[in-house]
Amino acid sequence: MRGRRGDRMTINIQEHMAINVCPGPIRPIRQISDYFPRRGPGPEGGGGGGGFAEAPPRLAPLALAPPAALLGATTPEDGAEVDSYDSDDATTLGTLEFDLLYDQAACTLHCSILRAKGLKPMDFNGLADPYVKVHLLPGACKANKLKTKTQRNTLNPVWNEDLTYSGITDEDISHKVLRISVCDEDKLSHNEFIGEIRVPLRRLKPSQKKHFNICLERQVPLASPSSMSAALRGISCYLKELEQAEQGPGLLEERGRILLSLSYSSPRRGLLVGILRCAHLAAMDVNGYSDPYVKTYLRPDVDKKSKHKTGVKKKTLNPEFNEEFFYEMELSALATKTLEVTVWDYDIGKSNDFIGGVSLGAGARGEARKHWNDCLQQPDTALERWHTLTSELPPAAGALSSA
């Protein structure tokens, strides 16, 4: 339909209806990937058929996913665990192969990082400089971070490195999650995140090595509450409450672990206390480390002569002391005593920082009380146990922080 210059063009009702045919609500704009069909899992898409199934919307899995999926704790039912899978959509970041072994007798968790395949290119040369970090959650990342070496210019790195956590108890296995992250090292800028895997430790059985070959997943940060949908806001609040409930008031104050040895010597008539080592202590210095040492007191201490102190270990969160202290005392008198063990960060020119402590005695709870009672009931036997350090400072220790 043509008209002269200056004339207003008119369209009759038949042509108008033919042009603007859009019944119903406006549909969202489809993504480019939605126009490329994929073979569906149904009978039309399998075998030699030529059927295709349209890809589902990308936001549907997130909106319908249970809270455990957002935590990375996708744990199938016992006996139906899937520790390896392969799919075109899930392998865009690469796969990671590793072994986990929980040594219940030695209270250690061994993480054997083997290799990765098909990692996402992160550098201009189409390659990456990957390394692996592991963290125990919940817990302070700097306190329990372990790291492999960096493999240069490769998308299929081979590490074959063993990373070991000490002081791991059955309680840790029951409620903690191991986060394994693969990152790309950049010398001139910040290191880049490639992908991660989260493995609930309850999937492990004592003294049985478990092999994993799993696709890396993206790190999905939750948006601000104002920009989140109602469903995501509800899930976010639920996850926060769940994490606080799982941690409990005591675990929120966890500051590391300490391995103690107790033995009452009948020939010497006294208590022998061994300060063996600490594991994943809280970092107190700006360099991400601490300069830890340990002090012990046997309370009540009327004469103020029960203090013992180890040497200082520089720049470490996993110090080994292997020092012993002796308290001369009758076995019957120990029943009314309390052994206070505190860990400190040494600072020059100012007061030392308190890292954590634990009290062992008849008034203690849990493993601390059991360790003390076993020592009194089994004289001349060295009993080694791991104990959790908390941020609760003993009243008498506060005035002695600089000692």
C-alpha cells in the first residue's frame, strides 16, 4: 500500500489483525541455546530415532531445588550414591578425580587429589594454571585450608598429592562438609575460581577409601534480598537457620584442635601431661598465621606454681610441640583438680592473643571429662585424645595473657 508524500497512511482492520497476532500474555525472550534442540531421554530421542526434546528453562532447577542442593550436599539415599557422572551440560568446567579416607584410629582425614580433566580455559593462551584448595565447613577457611601445588599451562593437570587433616573426630564426620575448589593462579592479578565440589563427610566409612570422579560445579552466590524472588529469600533464610542449628553454640566458637596425652605415673606419683600438637588453629596475625604456644595450669592453684609453658612455633596453624610437663600429686587428690590448657599467639611489644582453650576434669563435659576419668582409672597408661579449643577464656587465664 503506497501513498503520496505527506499523506497519512491508513491500515484497515483486516490488515491490522493480520499483522498484530499476539494472543495471550507476552512470552519471555528465549535464549539462543533454546533454539538448538537436544535429544531427549524419551523413547523418541533414544536409539536410532530422530526425536528431539526442548531444553527446560534454566531457572527451573534452582526454583524447585531443595535446600540441600544449594549447599552442595546432594546426598542420595544410602546404597544409591553416585560419585561419578558424565553429561555434556555438567562437564563445561571439567571433572576432578580424588580419594578420601577417614582413619578413625589416628583421627585423620586423608584427601588424595589425583587429577582433573577438561578444565575451563582461564588464560589468554586457552589454558590455565590450576591448583586445588580444600576447606572443612563449617569452620574458618584460613584455619583449615590445605592447598596443592600449581600445574602450569594445562587443562588436564595431574597432582597426585595427599592433603591430611589431623584431629578429625566422629562428630566432624557426622556433620561437616569438605569443600574442594579448583582455581587458576594468576601472578599479576587475583586468582580465578574455576569450579568446586562439596562432599558431606558422613558419606565416608571409617578406614575405607572412597574414590570420586565428579564434575565441577559453579559457585552460586545468593543475591541481595531486595533482588531475590520470594522463593529464593525463603531458601536463603532457611539455609542460615539450618547452618546455625547444625553448628550449635559450642561449634560457633571453635578455634582449632589440640592433641593431649595424659598419664598418671605410679612410681613418680604424679600426673604427666603431654602437649603433642595442634591442628587448624585460628589465624591471629595479619599474615594469615599465628605464633602459637601452650600453657597449662592445674586448678585450684593456691601456691601459683602449676604453670607450664611450651616453646613458641613461628608462623603456623598446625604446630607440633611434643613437650611433657609433670605435676607431682597423689592420685586421690587429682579427683578434685582441673587441668586448664590454653593456646596463645605470641606478639612482640603487646599482649599475647588468646586463641582457644579446654578444661579437663570432673566438672568438664563430653570428651574432656571422659579423657580425665580414663586417666584416673587407668594409671601408668598414656592416653592420647584430640580436644576442641573454644574461645571461652578461663577466668584465671585472662590476667596471665602476657605471662
